[in-house]
Amino acid sequence: MTTIPVSNGTSNSGSSGRSNGTPAPAAPRAVFDWFSAVAALGVVGIYIRAIYFTPIERLQGAAQKIYYLHVPAALAAYIAISITALMSIVYLWLHDERADRLAEAGAEVGLVFLTVVLTSGPLWGHRIWGAWWAWWDMRLTLTLFLWFIVAAYLIVRGGVEEAAMRGRYSAVLAILAALLIPFIHLSVYLFQARLHPMPVVLKPGEPSLPPEMLTTFLLAFAAFALLCIAFIRARYRVGLLRDLAAELAA
Amino acid sequence: MIDTTSTYHVAYAVVGVIYAAYAISLWVRARRLRERLAAARIRPEPRPE
Amino acid sequence: MTGRRTPGVVAAAWLIARKDLAIEFRTRTAFLSALVFAVLALCIFYFTWDQSVVPPADRAPGVLWVVLAFSGLLGLQRSFGVEEHDRGIDALLVSPIGREAIYVGKAIGNLVFLFAIQLVAIPALAIFYNLPFGRPLLAVGGIVLLATIGIVAVGTLFSAMAVNTRLAELLLPMLSLPFFVPILMTAAQATTLVFAGRPPAEAWPSLKILIAFDIVFLVACTLAFPYTLEE
């Protein structure tokens, strides 16, 4: 890889950013469609089920119900961020602006879900651990650094005017960030292994979860995964509208 | 059993607000862009060159 | 350059590094300001802790790594900023030099720049925080060497990216610091162990992460660099 790969199409132009030969896509009719409606209903359903139809845990009391929002949000964030990483590789490979828009959508939606993880986590920790923040909790610490990286990614996107360059810069950044995450994981692990034993509270795998709680959990996973996809679809359309508007203005 | 109801209420409210705010922000951005797009289409600019 | 043979990657990288260092040696502005910043920060941090609670020797590693990270950013900032002036980068791009060689050359220049700052900052730390000179300080030098390679590997790439954005100098710290997290965490930990007089084997896990980081990001950033230039 010594030269800059030129997209393998007919006529190439680095400046327009449009993948070659494809006609300009039509403006999407609405950002939210039936899929978003299903996802929104699912989330409302999960709120109702978690609040009114799920038993209260004996040890932690009602605060345990925060899990139903916290853990699925983390899962959704990972889905969104994986899409960004994957689409960044696709973009560098094919120079298709659709991949770039999808990567952008994934990052922004990922940031929203990470924000949910980072607000619900300390709220729970404040009551159950007695501390807002616990640096020795690997997952929370990793999530925080991930938040910073995704935020930096979005700021870079906002700072580059030209579409093709923005795509390349952000794709490079996303791929480097994917390489960085294992290193942060290792160093945080090394840091906390010297100071603290692993937290007992968050030991994964509670085998004897009552069936009502388990059902709520699984439904919550499904609902927030749907919400994640609905957000990404909507954000993709916003990106498409922006690109179309920029093209008309040019 | 400690009473942690208030914490859970706050958490559910905050998370709901975050999701709703993001959905609204998407909607607002889309509407603004669509207006810009419509304005650019109605008033075709004089041909360049 | 007409009539001459195109230089190989190593020779070209060396040319670029020499050019940058020559500019730096003649003007010395960036170097002096980064150096003054580093020593000044060392002194100011001395007063940010209560001495009766945390003895100076205990906070020396933390202070050292904060100062090295930020003075390093000052050096990296200049790396491509100097090319932006008069569009020197365009001259580099049309020259018959591989784009990887530009990256490697810039990285070597930055490495020398940062080493020069550290060569003054580390003894200054030892003096101001009353640390023993000798073996422990030499071991810290080794850790600093490994960490600086990692800092320069990612920092050089981000410096090239930052100058082409609207945010310019604001962007570099925001991009670089998350990538410095594993470097600073492991290096500070290894430094703490060295100053505490623990056996070197205890610092080995940290050093392994540092070495792996250096290798992975030197390769990844060299491959990624051509994508950050204008086509």
C-alpha cells in the first residue's frame, strides 16, 4: 500500500466524493418511518413493563431496574460503533460515500447510547456502591474513554469541509481507534489489577435470575437494538439530506 | 432493603429525556435541511459559465 | 532535484528529518518554548499537592508524565504547522519522495525534538523533586524512550490531520490524548515502580504493553498516513 488507492471505477474524481456513475439519490421523504415507530413503541413498552410488571429485586431495591436501561444501551452502543468501524474500512476500500454516511450515523448514535450508559451507570453506582464513579470498574472506565474517542471522531468530521477528505480522515481515525481499544483495555486492567480485586457486584452471569426479570431483560435488549437501528437509519437520512443540500448549493 | 426508588425514577427520566432529545434533534435537523433543499430547488441559479 | 537519483525511503526520510531539525536549530523558537513550558510546569505542579500528605518523590512520576505529554504536544503541533506556512507541504508532495517517507522523516524529527526536551526535563525533575540520580533515573530514561516512540507515532499522524481542519491547533490534543491513555498509564506505572525501588520484573507487564503499542501504531500510522494527504 504505497499509493493512495484510486476508486476502481470509470471516471474518478477525488473532490465530489460521490461513488462513480451512481445517479444522485432522491431526497428521503421522512427521517422517521414505520420502523422508527415500531422501535419507539418497543421502548415505551419496555418502560411500562420494567416499571409496572417486573418485580423489585430484594437486595438493591428498585435501583436494580436501572439495569434494564443501562445494559441494553451498552449493547446498542457497541452495535453502532461496530458499524462505524466496519464502514470505515469499507470506505477506505471502495470510496463509497454511503459507507461514510453510515459510519457517521453509527458514531453519532453510538455517542448517544454511550451517554446513556455514562449517566445511568453513576446514578446506580451512587446508591449501590456509594460512589458516583469507580475507576476500578473496567467497563465504566472503558466506556468513558470510548465516549471521548467517538466525540473526537465527530469533532474531526465537523472540522473538515471537503467530503472526500472528511471521509478519509474519519475512516483513518476510526480504524486507529479500533486498534486503540484493546490497549486501553489492557492498561486499565493492569492498573486496577494492582489496586483492587475484581468488583463482586458486577460479576457477570447471575444464573438464578427470576423468569420475569430475564424476560424484561431480553425484551429490553431487543427494543434498544431496534431503537439503535432506527436512529442510525434516521441519522443516515439526515446525512443524505445534508449532502444533497451541499451539492445543490455548490 | 434500602429504598432506592428515587434513584430509579431519576435514571428512567434522564434516559428517556436523552433518547427523546436525540430524536427531536434529528427531526429538527432534517426539517431545516429539507427547507434549504426546497429553497435551492425552487430558485434555480443562473447557469454557471 | 533534477538529474539526481530519487532517494530511497530511508534516505528520503532522513532528508526530511534533517530539514526539520535544521529549521528548528536555526530558529529554536518552538524548542525553547516547549522546554520552558516543561520546566515551568514541573515547578508549578510542585505546589499543587500538600507536601505533608504526599511526599514529592511519590508524585514525581505523575508530574513527569503529565508534563511530558503536554510538552510533547507542543512539539508535535509544530511538525506540520511549519509546512502549512507557504504551503511547504505541496513542495514535499510533488517531490519524488514516497509518502511513507514523509511520515517517517517527520516522525524522526519529532522524536529528536522530544528527546531533546526530555534530556533537560528529566534531570530538572530529579533536581526539583530531590530524586536520586543514577540507576533509577537511567531506567526511567528507558521507559521514556519507549513511551516517546508511541507518542510520536500517533502524534505525527494527527499533526498532519489537524493542520488541514478548521480547528487546527485545537484538534491535536483532543485526538492525541485518548491515544496517549495506554502509554501514559503504563509508563507512569512503570516509573512509579522504578522510583519505589521495586524489582524490574514487576514493571515488565507495563513495558510489554508499551512495546506492543509502539510496534502496532508505528506500522498502522505509516500505512494510514498517505490517506491523510490531499490527493
